[in-house]
Amino acid sequence: METKSVFYKKIAFVAGATKGTGLELTKLLLKNGAHVFAAGRNYSSEIKQLQSEYDGLTFEQIDFNSLTPAQIIQIPSIKNVLSKIQILAVPYGPFIQKKLEETTAEDWTSLALNDIALPGTLLSASLPSMQKNGFGRIILFGGTRTDSVRSYKTTAAYSACKTALSVLVKSAAACGGQNITCNAILPGFTSNAPENTTEVSADFLARQAFYLMSTEELNGVLLNADRGWTPA
């Protein structure tokens, strides 16, 4: 008898599902029988193709950067899925590379809202359903080497938010409840890598995220996936 995947018929929400790691993770979840509510800015040809292949894919077109986290969770379709969710993945999160003296108030606000407040708000809204169902898998995405406090010359604002995300992951892992896990991938460059730096593929990151969600034994993991590169 074929063993069913742990994700079979589970309800998943993927924020930032239209390209890159989010798209690849959406594919993996669908292939393993999950019902996926995917959200992103563009109704891409890849999402359309997946909808033709899988009945379990629902898509909501959302520009996360144009709404606050409080507004996002009040969108009726998202409010509904969060009320019964069992899997939460948040690959979405803008990247800004600027020196501290060049970072504007708008930059700080955007990063704080999108890179820590949004995943935190989605996580908090998801936990009651996971606790009720006795099953939860949360996967978040940090920044390069943001598993500890360190200095950054050109990404201080971004990395500060992503370091705070690591605190969120550890806290959710400790407080989520039985059979509920929270882990994070801390990737290197997936595109536009500096000279002499090798990029990490979206497919690889999605497969590592999927692996971290596959068992309750892995909880509170901050997985560096950067080929050993350390940012300045």
C-alpha cells in the first residue's frame, strides 16, 4: 500500500507564490497532495498551468507591498484560509541593499512591514487553526547569516528585520504546540549575485524548505543555504 504524504489534503498558504522559491515550493506541495492557496502580485503563466494540472490550487492576486499586514489578513479569501490553515510558507520579502546613511524612512517602513510584520502577522493568525487541528508546518525565509546578531555594511536595515525573523522562528517553535513546527531557510543570493559569488537556485531552496516541513523532529531550525558565503 502506498504511504500518503504528510502533506496530503492539508491546507497550505504560500505568500509570494508566483515566481522563484515560492513557485517551486507550491509545485512540491501540490505534487504531494496539499490544497494550496497561493498569493502573489501576478497571475503568471506558471500559476495558470498549475491550475490546469491540479484541482487543489487556488490563487489570489495580491500586491503585498501596497497593503499593511492588518489589511491583508482581512481580505475575505485570506481570512477564510487562515481560519483552517495547516501549512504556512512565506517566501515573500523585499530586499534592499543600501548603506545605513542611504537608507530612507520609506525603506525602513517597507522592510519592517514586509520582512517581519507580515510573516509575524500571518503566523499569529495561523496558529489557532494549527493548534485546533493538531498539525502545523511553518516555513519562513530569513537573510544571509541572520541566525545571529552581526554587523552588515550594506544591508543593515534588511538584515535587522531578518534577524528579528529568527527570533520569531525560535519563539514559534517553542510555543506553537504539539506537532507544530516552525523553521526558516536563510538563503544566499538567488539572483544578481556579486562577482565571485555563486547563486543558490530557487528549486534547491524549495526542496530544503519542503524537507524541513516533512517531520515534527525538525523544529526551530535556521538553515543557512548560502554556499558558505558571508556578507560584508
